[in-house]
Amino acid sequence: MAAPAFDSVTAASVWGTALAYIAPRALQQLTIPQMTIWGLNGLAALDPDLSTSLVNNQITLNGPEQMILAVPAPAPDDAMAWGKAAAQVASAAYAVSPALQQAGTQGVISSFFDELFNHFDPYSRYEPPLQAAQDQLLITGLASAGVSFAQQGDEVVIGSVAAGGPAENAGLSVGTQVLQVDGRPVYPGEITHLNNSMSGIYGTPTTLQLQDPAGSGVPQNVTITRAFIPPQTVFAEPSPAPGVLALKISGFNKGTGNQFSSALATAIGAQPAPDGLLLDLRGNRGGILRQAILVADSLLQSGEIVQTAGRDPDADQSVEAEGSDLTGGLRIVVLVDGQTASAAEILAASLADNRRAVVVGSETLGKGLVQTVTTLPDGGELFVTWSRVLAPLGWPLQGLGVMPQVCTSLGPSGLQTQLSALAKGKNLMAPALTQARATRAGASVDDILSVRDACPADTGSDEDFAAAGYLFNNLKAYQAALLP
């Protein structure tokens, strides 16, 4: 069976759109011709017998023994023309290369971006249509009514209500008895089936008949329209000390800010209210920056949360706290480890630099680059790094990471020595912290590694919780651990 023909129209549109998007935004200033030739090297990655070059104002495609095609180079700033020229070269290569034919049009398009982004940072990338759709689903979540059921004696009751979901917006509350779902009586033996039925096509309704919680005896029908609900990212954890609320944030999606504020408000409104907050960011690889900013803003009375700087003026931003500390000034300890990255590092850095929290753990990953995202004509997504992240005190997160005020990766004896010193009002990590906060963008790799050596990156351990418990139980130690 003959291989499908190369779709040069799609390739031209995708590559031209991408080049036009990247050129004014990428952190490093690159020409469209240079990026196109880099991308066309993706043909050789699929078939080593092929090569491309830009010579005498012509894009040439060469085989093992002869030139296959020469295309006049377009005007240097005409991205769409360069995309069309690249597609013309790729089409000619496709016609003579079984390896390219096996890869197909999508494989050739992807290889173009793979080779192009080999010359960028590790985070700029292209996601093909299927992967982009799957990733978007992970971010937005499945369409659901946002409610689950549980058994209570011989009754079916509402077991949980998703924060920010349709059920919460409809006023449903945990513990309310459920009599019917979509006109059919419900029984405790079918809880699993009932819970599965709450997921469905976006925009479809489901109707619950509920026993009036006010006790009037008159059932109520409540219709809920299924919507996208981001997966849960905020979870309660065992407390490291009496009276301390412990919350783990596993990542930042579109629902994280609401989930965090809801969990915090519920705890603050309880009796007794917590007298401290543990924020566990270990293993948190980041996500949506805006959501991390919302969490930081809910814990800061004032101060800068983060700043970003790039070549595109739109990439330069400074975000200030709006004065909405929902905890009323409770002590905060933040746990981090070597897998804490990106938006999670931004949150930890903002709380530490504003003297709002003590960060405990090891050096974090050090991802301090921000990507701008656009959808391409084929449905794929383009992620282009366009700004560097700077913490409130001006140091870069990229490569450097967040230096904790209490380091747990130096071993049990090292930790105990630190805690004993903190109890006496002295922070043994002060020199390393001063050096880390004094580092600026452009520092050499050797200088950055020298800073990081003071608290080597490691995975989280029980010692993190032990250190946090000590700080919550010893006010003098906590205050000594805060940045000067």
C-alpha cells in the first residue's frame, strides 16, 4: 500500500505560524531563516541520507549523491513564506525517503520542532494535536456534576461536593439524603454505579431528588449541568504539631486557587481554628502560574509575589499582593524538595522573601522560565519560553532554585544542629541564604552549583515533618528561621 501523500499545506501553515509566533517572543533573538534551517535538520534526524542548508540565498535539499531540490530563500522577515518554503523542501524529501513516508506528515512536522527546539531551553516545545488534547483534558478535568454519593445506614447521601463545581454552585451539601437520580429511586448497593453516572458529556443535565434538609418532608428536585472540573490538587495531611493545618498541593491547575481557599476557609472557620499552616509542596512540579499567584496572594498581606522579565515587553510583569491574608497572620512552614519546580518554587520563594513563611527541605529543581502558549493550525500547541522568573528579592529561580531556611538534606545530625541553633536565635543557613539571595541572572553555572551545594537537592523525608513540628512548637526558632 502506497504511503499517504505529504500534506504540504498543513506543514506550511503550522511552520509559518510557529515561526511568526516565536520570532518576537523567544528569550534569545533568532532570525526566521536560522530557525527554519534548524527545523529542516529534522529531515536528517529521520533519514540521515538527507541534508539541508542555506547557501547563496537558496535552501538546498541534498541526497547522498546529488542535490534533490533548491528553493529560493524568501524575505528574511516573512515567516509564512519560510514555512511554505520549508514545506516545499519537506515534500520533495518525503517523495524520495521511505523513512519520512513511514513517519508520515505528523512525524515530519514534529521532527522539525524537535530539531528547532534542540537550540532552545529544555521547556520550549511542540505538542502534536493528540497530545495537546490529552494534556488539556488533564488540566480542565472531566465533565462532571461535581458530586459523589455515599451510604449512611440504609440511605444514599451526598458524600462529597467538589469545590467550584456545579453541585456546589447549586447549593448541595454533604450528608443530604438522595432519593432519586434522573427519576429513578436509588439504593445503597449501587453507590459505585451512581458515582460513575455523575460523569458525562459536557453540558448535559442530571436531576437529583433530595430530602429537604430543613426537615419539611417535601423532596426537592435539583438539576445540575455537568461542567469541566479540574482534578483535585489540594489535600489534607496529618498535622506535624497540635493545632496546625497541613495541606498538600500536588500541582497547579485551573481549580487549585479555589480548592486552596476553600480548604483554608473551612479550617479557619472551624472550632478550634488552627494556629499554624503547613504547606507541603514536595514533588509539586508546577503548572499554571496564575494559580500559584492566587495561593500566594491569599497568604500575603502585602509585598511583591513575583516578577518576570523577557525580550517581549508583554513578558515583563510584576505581581503585587492585594492584602488578603486569609489566615490572619498564622505561622507558615513550607516543605520543598528536589522535585519542587516552577510555579511551586515561585510560591515558596514569594512566601520566604516576604518573611511570611519558613521554607524547610532541600534545594528545589530550579525551573524559573515561563512559557507562552499558542494553538497551531493543526490543533497542536506551541510552548515558547519568553521570560525569566525573578523572586521578590531579585534572584533568579532558573538553575538556582529555592534555598530553604532549614535544610534537611544534610542528614539527621546536621538538622539537629540547625534546630538547636535556631532555638538560640541563630540560623546556621544564613550565609548560604545570603549568597543565594544575592545571586543575579547571568551567574555562571559554577557559581550556581556552589550556592546549591550548601543544601543538596533530595527527595522529601519524615525529617521535613519533624523540622516543621519543631518550628511550630518553638516560636523563637521559627522567628530565627525567617529571612532577615
